[in-house]
Amino acid sequence: MNGKRTSFYGLIQTQEKVKIPLIQRDYAQGRETASEVRTLFLQSIHQALTTESPALDLDFVYGSQDNEKAFCPLDGQQRLTTLLLLHWYLACHEGQYADFSSRMRHEGRSRFTYAVRPSSTDFFDALVAFNPGPMPGSKKLTEIITDQSWFFNAWHYDLTIKGALTMLDTIHAHFHDSKNAYCRLSNITFQLLNLDRFNLSDDLYIKMNARGKPLTVFETFKARLEEKIGELFQNDTLLPDGSQGSLKQHFSNRIDKKWTDLFWNYRDPETLFDDKVMRLVRAVAIITRPTGDARWEERVKALNQDETSLTSSLFIESADKLFIITLTVLLDRWCGLSSKFQSWLPEKHPFDEKAFFETLLNNAKPLEYAELVRLSAYAAYHVNHTLPNKIDPEAFGEWMRIIHNLAVNTRYTLDYFNRSQRSIASLIKEADNIVEHFASSLEVGGFDTQQIREEQLKAQLLKRNDSWWPVLHEAERHPFFDGQIEFLLKFSGILDTYLPDKQTAWSHTEDKAFQNSFHFYFQRARHVFPTKDKISDKEYRLERALIAKGDFEMPDRSFHLIHYRASDTHRWKRLLQGGYEDLEIELQRESLRSVLKFINLDNAVAASLQAIIDDAVSSPQSIKQEWRYLIVKWPQTIAACGDFIIRPGPGTASLLEGRDGRSKHFELYSYVLYLDLLSEKHKKGKLTPFSNPGYHPTRSETPCAYLNWKLSDRCIIALDITFQNHAFGLSLFQRHSQTMRKDVSDAFQTIGFAPDENNRLHRQVMRGAIESAIDDIVRTARNHRDTHSPS
């Protein structure tokens, strides 16, 4: 589709009128929620009108003529409405209203009108007939307009009119000091595409309108990119693959035929594949931005946002030679010899290029930096190997394996993404010998330092003995580890032997022993850590076994128990990564080594983990801290922690649902009392007349176990049991009452309870006396029940 470049007045000159049809929506650029869109649009126009900037093109405007010979825009309503308001404002403000009126009025009516509502039609008729003259910047234009006798108060409820007023105020804020902008309005152009010749039915007209922006961005981008390719490659006669030909012609043919066939396989029923093409374009635009450009951060942020905010102009700004070559090479490679996606990496490679391609097409949200880094490395290899028969699948596979491992195990910020991009640009020349390069221990940057160290160690292992290839690659491909296996290198003794001089210069016998040790730990780790589609153990055996084996103390600090959830693996990954700068994590990783050593592969892994737990529970002295012993014994304590954070304090321990003290929390000792003593007594009927025990976690107050004794419908006696400073606090009170029945109060005071100023009874008992105290309370309640009538 090719349009005719024209201006707003150029459109008016060739049409009887411009009419926004009934099927269109209200004027949206003036909405309060569109403030950023409105401001950015007017800034671009202001620059084009007040500086020596080149003409500003506003993409395609689609439409056709109705029976009244009025041009009805299918797409472009928002831009055309804004242009009308801008033309009216500048004409009035700069003394050019007579020229404006002669162009925009016919027989007393506006030649630009809305058929959406009668009130919108009347408003534009009145506005184009109104000439307020120059307007001071100190006064809002809205106030001037709404003060006029022709402005009806009811118009405030018309969304199009409301939006137009908001836009006029914004125009006034940008242009109140302009002097010669009106005469330069022809610098604002767009591509006019008359759809009459396509014989569109009304039904298709509505469906296309419903598609909205994706059609406009794709069609505009395609047309303008073809022009850009012609400009940038006009003297080139070689295609990226080395064959003779025009790149512009090659692109035009492929985008309408072969590449379209590829995207057609991934189309949506309603929007076909337009949006999917643009998602790929967005990704390629991001990875080809020059990292040394002063505007790199600004451009990447602009491109990597929700697709509803992206325009074809933004993409065209990114259409430099590298972008065009990269996009062309990738699409040619993926199309291969048919319309089906062609893969270039070995089977079962950790970077699944077909799945990645499909994910890329379906992701409308901002892209993850790790995804972009992998795409950047993948594209760079293809661009640097433009002849398909020159691609060595094995070398390509190793290049992508190492970059994949580095990317997915680096915690990214925008700055780190820039560093990774720079590193890829430096490493790409070594791509066909990437293992040798990493084995040389030359400095590598741009990724997580610890992961770089791991890749360098693995590269040396691969170079010294071919038998390491299947061993390491199998471990890397475990979906939970995903390339990060330093913990296995640590447990098998390889890492500690390597670190002093960064060399693997040991004997063949030692190497064989290291392989056996690595295999020993990997075979156990692969069974302990699930694949991503499995659900975590509701008995939390691994967590409890880790605590049982962890022989370390952390006085006066939080203990963070990392819990694996099927949808969230990063905490376990942090444990596996360890870290010499974080003693707590490193010690926890050592606990994992102890657990893995205990696994017996002849039995189920759960049985081995349970054996560790049972041994610890039967030998409490083996666990130094009692609060840890209770967690090992009672899996419910872990289930109580949404984020599995245990915070030991003096004489207590909190089980937090979240990451800070504002989260609901359980108190460990009172919770175990509820799980153990109270629940067991209830099952045996030894708490009657008290009902089922319960537990009350809190955010601000002290958590407690509780019992209720219903004396009557109007009288319920509650017992709250808290734990602080190595002792249980027992509190008796009457629910929903400021006082307690005197006969009840007197009865419990005989067993050591004392009243406070709030008519509650309190008693404190040491841990060893809690069962006796509970028995006293139950016995007293029973005696009272048997000797007193309900009232």
C-alpha cells in the first residue's frame, strides 16, 4: 500500500469536508489519561514548526468517501482532530484567521465535523466561526471558550468536546509565544491512503477499525522502511548472503511473500500477524542500538515499553544499516527453504530458538533483558556468518550455550544490559572458538562475575578432556539449574582446586576422581531438585533436611529459609549459586552438600530426606538451636511462612508470611503448642469444655494460640496463649464484653490468675509447666460448669 503525502490543508483542498464517522470513538488524545501522548505529540510538532527541523510525517491516514463526498477517516481521526485544533489556534493567535476561515468554513458550517454526536457537530461549527484573537499565556484557553454565549453547559458532558478543550489548553501552553508557526503548518504531513479503490465492505471497514493501531504501525513501517532501505543501500549490489541483487527489492519481495508465509503460521484470528511482526521488529531495534550512543538509554527505554505506546516513527528512527541487515538475515534464516521455521542449533540445545521465536511474537509487554541478550548473541552470530553454509552447528551451539548460561544467570539492570551488549560485540569475533577463548582465562566482562568464573572453569575442563562434554552438558540442561552448576563443581572439590591459580593442571587420575565426584553429586541433585512442571513437597522435606544438617549459628540476625515454589525458582537458585561474599548463603550451600551426600539412590529421595529429619528429631542435641529443631519436627511451621522467613529473637521466633515486620506472622513456640499439645488434647477430649483450639497470626499484636469456652449464648470465655521471653503468657477474658463474670473470675484466681485494670486475668508459666497449667485451667472450667447454672 502506497499513500500520497499531503498536509491537513492539502486534504481539505481535495475533499468537500472531513467527517469523523459514527462508528468511530470519541476524541481520545484529549483525555486526562493521555497526557503523556498529548505532550510528546505536541512537542514533536512544536519542534517542526519553530526550528529548522525537517518536515514531520505523521504516518498513514486511511479513509474513504461517503455518499455525501465527505472523507471519513478509518484511521487518523485523532491526529486529524488535533491538527484542526492546532490550525484554528495558530490562525487566531497569529492574525491568520481570515485564511483559516476561508479554508475551513462553507455556508456557515465547519468543513471538519464529527458525526459521533450532534453536540460534537455543533461545537466544531461554533469553534471554527470563533476568533478570539491573540491569547495571553497567563489565561487558560478553556476559560475563554466556555465563557462564550454560544457554549452550552451540556457540552461539558460530551467526551469529544471535553477532550478538544483539554487539547486546546495544551496547545496554548506550547504555542502561546509562537509568531510564524501558522505559515509553516505545511511542514506537518501524513500519507493519505484512499481506501475506495479497495472496495471495502462496511463489515470489513468496522473490523479494520477495531484492529486499530497494529495495522497502522505495520503498514506504515513497511512502506517507510522500504524507502529507508532504498536510501541507505542505493549503491549496494550485494545482498547479506553475498549474492547479487537490490536489498530494497529483496526486502519488498520477501515481506509480501516468503516472510509473510512464516508469520501467517502464527497469526491471530482477529489481528492476523501485524502485531507479531512489529514485536520482532521492536526486539531487533533494541539489540541493534549502538551502545556508545549518548541517547542509547533513552532509545532503549522508548522501544522497550508496552506495544500500545509504540509508533512506526519510533521504529523508523532505529532503521539504520545494522538494524536492516539484522532483520533481513534473521528472517531469511528462519524461513529457510519453506514457510516453516528453520532451526540452526543442535537438538535439545538450552536456547530453543523456535520456542524463543514464538515467545517473542506473543509478548506484548516489555522484553526481559536476558531475552534480549540471548537474541543479540544469536543475531550477531548470523550476521557475522552471512553465508548459511559457513555456519558450524557445533560452534554456533557452544557460542549460544555459553551466552545463554551467562545471560539467564545475570541479574539485570539497564546498565548491565548495556554492558552485556558491549561484551557480545567484543566476543563475537571469537564465536567459532568461544570455548578456547574462555579456557584461556582472558578477562571477560558484561555478565555476572561468578557465572563468568564458572564458564571459564568449565571451558578448561572441556578442553583438557573430551569426556567432560556429556557430563557438564547434561547437568547444565537440567531445567532447574539452567546452566548454573558451580555448586556441583564446589561439592566435588573442583572449584577449590581450580581457584588458587585458575588452572585445571591436575593428573588424569585426579581428573577421573573429580568426574566421579561430580557425577555423584549431580545424580543426587537432579532427583532432589524438581523439573519446572513439578509441585513442591508439601512436607517440605528438603527444607527441613537442610535445617537439620546446617551446623551454623547466626545470633541477632534473621534466618532466611529459601523455599522453592513451582512458579518461583530464584530463591533456590540463589542458594545453589552460593557466594564467597555472603557467608550465610555459602553456609547454607554447604548444608546442601551434607544433604546430598546422605541421599541413597536405591530408595526414593523422599525417604532419604525423611531419614535425615527422623534422625534429627530423635536426637535433639544434634541441632544446636531449639527453634530450628521445632521447624525440622513440624512441617506446618514452614507452611505458615508465605515467604519462609524465620526471625529468631530473644526467647522467641517469628514465622513471617512476608518479607518484613508488617506482614502477618506466627510465633513459633505458641504455634507448636497449638500443633502439638493443644491439638492432641483436643483429639482425646481432654480440653472439654473448651472447643477446638485455634491460632491467630497478627501484624502488630502478639500472635497467640487460643481456646474458647461457651458458657452460654451471651458468655464466651477465651484463653489466649502467647510466648515471650522464654515463658508462656496465659490470658483469660470474656469475649464481646468489658467485664468478666465474677464467679468465673473468682474461680480462675484460685489457680494463680491475677486480674488487670481491663478485667482480664493473667498468668505466666515457664515452658516446662505449660501442660500442667492447661490441665489446671480445664479442670477449673469443668468444676465451674458442674457447680454453676448458665446465665
